[in-house]
Amino acid sequence: MTTRDFPTTIAEATAVQQRLRAEVVLQPPPNFAPRLVAGLDVSMDRDATECFAGIVVLALPSLEVVDQATAVAPVPMPYVPGFLAFRELPAVAAAWDQLRTRPDALIFDGQGIAHPRRFGIACYGGLLFGVPSIGCAKSILVGTHAPLGPERLARAPLVHRRETVGMAIRLRESVHPVYVSPGHLIDLETAVDVVVSVSAGFREPETTRRAHRLVNAERRARKGE
């Protein structure tokens, strides 16, 4: 995939998902051992015409911030569940271009293959940037899982249409789990390991938490709030 000409209609977006999902690779590169893991977040209203994106790169195991970037871009499509990638990725791509340090893995606040067409934002973003990518969502888009125990790191496979598409995992004792799924250039086991490696006792991984703070600060600053 070489183009950033993002679709602007649901029909076009559906065709892109169906065409590109065949390019997703659900295996990590040989000797994959990430030392830099990035997370991203976006901020916008449902009916907004622009989207703010932030990316934070953390070093392992210290979780020290080694780079970060923000950007704003027009929103090309209306809000439709299952197609958020096409609203968010233009701004994410603009922020990605501002990074000075390229991460070894990228965690999206959204879905990977745990998606009706097996092509969530982490799949699209992984193909776009050519980096191992992971979806780590706060809610389920498709699938069900068995009950989890209350302990930290309790987990259960997320299954949709008899296929394991992700993992529900609790990153903090007695709080709601997150839902991890492979995006591109990674398998489920490795994706879960990467998410755990950047967790620090909160519901979400530190990559997502810090990107969330960054992008909201940028949005407030740009809007003069």
C-alpha cells in the first residue's frame, strides 16, 4: 500500500477494507524484540470537520518518552461504526510524519482483526506505516469471551464466528478489560505481550494513556481553551 488517498464514502471504504485485508500479515518479523513502542490517540467531536491526533513513543522497559508528535487534519467521512479508521487515519498519518524516532511497534486505540471485515484501524495503519501494529480497544466491536477472573492479567480469547480474533485482558485488578487484536506484522500472542510490556497498573496501556493526554492538551491549546 503506497497511497494516502483515503476514501470519502462508505462504499469506497468497504472496497478498501475488502481489498487490503488480504495484505495483512499475522506474524511478527523474524527476531522481533521491540525496544520502542508507540501509542496514539485522536480527539474530535462526532460531527467535527477536523481531527486531532497524537503519537507518543516509549522506550522499554523504562516507559520513558523518547518522542512525540501531534497533527490536525480534515475529517473526510461521517461517523459510521466499523469505519473509524477512515476518519482518524489522515490526522494520524500527519502526526506520524512529524516523528523523529520510528517505533518498533504501534498500538492503536481501536481494533485490529476483531472487526466485522477483519480490517480495523490497526490493520490499515500497520499497512500504511509498514510497522507491526496492534489494536487495543476499550470496547468490543465483534465477538464474545468467557468471564475473566478479577486479577490483573486475567484473560480470555475473543471469538467471532468460531474464529479467535483477539484477547480480553485485564491490565488492572478488578477493572474492565481491554480487547487486544493483531493489526499487521504481528500475531495475537505477541500483541498481548507488547501491550502488557507497556502497562503500568491502569486499565489502558501507558502508550494510550500518554497519547490521550498529549492530544487533548494539543486540542485545547489550538482552540485557545
